[in-house]
Amino acid sequence: MAKVTIITQRCKGCELCVESCPHGVIVMSKSLNDKGVHFAQPAMLEDCTGCALCAMMCPEVIIEVEK
Amino acid sequence: MTKVFTRPYSLKDVETHYCGGCGHGIVHRLIADAVDELGIRERVVGIAPVGCAVLAYDYFNFDVCEAAHGRAPAVATGMKRARPDLIIFAYQGDGDLAAIGMAEIIHAANRGENISVFFVNNAVYGMTGGQMAPTTMIGQKTETTPRGRLMEQEGSPIRVSELLAQFDGVKFVERCTITKPKNVNRTKAAITHALRMQIEGKGFGFVEILSPCPTYWGLQPRVAMKMIEERMIEVFPLGQLKDIEEKK
């Protein structure tokens, strides 16, 4: 199982990571961060293969992936 | 556990001012990654444009200089001739490079300066509020073409890569995009190749990157990425237009 860490306070909610994840590991939150946007957060980490496609597409480079 | 993806050292750990879903952040990361991989952080100098990426010097963890509007290739020429040991790249948008800076880029390319130019094409003026750029597509709505760009009135979009590829001084031209991980990797390879050619003294390298502007296209970021794939690639075909080191 891989580990995805997202700095949620810096997320701008563009959802490009959600779009790029082949296993639907990342979902948008229901709550808001300090910017007032729904942020991306890793859910269902047991499905994560650590491919890092989400991190590759993140314009803010706030996703870190460990495997 | 080992880290499979982490922020490159050449990219400062700060928040950018770009809108959500803007392509500049991804391109910044790719350049920083390439600089780290080539091990040239100590001797690379970037030149920021006037446009949305004007504050790029706050984000790169190496020396970055700011040039007057569109004059990045001229500044790069001066720097490279004065200090040939440095690796110089110009980072420009389409309003900067294809409009006000068209003369500078054409002559720098024609002279075959040993520099690299990264051209981020989002078909609109971002910083000034979404006006038509020279690269705006026919029919595309912007603030100054509210009914869509008309061929009869505003002309057709300028294909800068094709324009520059004809010069003998230009050694490498490639057009890429960042719509999905595959294309992001392709773009990174092109950026690395352009920088490596400069290190080896082979001459002028130009990489055009089709990038989304969700704010002024009026689209959600994921829809903006689809718009590049469905509409923009037709007008600006992807691929390598020139490379003196043909891959076998």
C-alpha cells in the first residue's frame, strides 16, 4: 500500500489529480480549506498503487507519494 | 517506504499566485525537475516574462532575471555572450513572445543563439484580463473578441514553432502539451533535451507547451484540458518539428 500526502491548505481545488487517478483514490472534500475551496484528499488508500500520476498533474506540487 | 514523488529542490516550497488548474505550475515543476536531473542548479539562469509568470523568480530556487515585455530572448543573448558558462533559458507566454516580443524571438532564433526558450501557449492574454492574443484560435471568445475571433478581422493564429523551425540557426523545436501524465512526461523530455543541447553547445532550442487558462477560457480545469485535446491540438499540432540529433 502506498501513501499519498497532500498539503490541503494550499490546494486550489482544480481536481486535476482526481481526474488523473486511475483507481479513484483521491476525492474532493465536503469541507472547505482556508482559501474557501473544496480540497483534494486521499481516501481509499488501500487501492493506491503509488503511480504518482496525481502528483505529476498537480500544478501546485503539493502532493507527495511514498511507496 | 521510499518517496516516489516529491517536490524538486529547484522549486521553492511556496504557494504560487496562479489560478487553480493553471498550466504554469506544472511547467515550472518540469523545468525545476529537469534542472535537478541535469545537476545545473548552480549555473542556470532563467528569464521571466511579463505576463502571468512574471513572478517566476519567487518560485524557482535558482537565479532568475526579469526582462522588459517580450525582450527575454534579447536579455538571454546578452547573458549568454557575456557568460557562456551559464545555462540560460527564457520562459515566455504567448502575449509576451508572439505579440510584443516577436521581433526579439525571430532574430535570436535566426542568429542561432545558444539558449533555450520555453514558450507557454494558452491562446489568451492571462495577466491583463483575457484579451485576444496572436495565438487565439478562430472562433475563440475572449474579452476583445466577444463573438469569437474572425479570420477576416483579426487574422489567423500564429504558429510560432513552425515559424521558427525554418531558420537554419534553430536546432530543436518541439510542441508539447500537459493535458495528461503521458503528455507531461513528453514535455519534460523535450525541456531536458533543449537544456542538454545548450549544455553541449549545440544551439537554439525551442519548446512550445500548450497550456490551459481555465479562468479566461471560462471552463473548469478538467474541461479546459479536454478543450486542448479536442480543439487546440487541431490548430497547433503536437510533435517534433526539428531536431539536429534525430532519434534513431
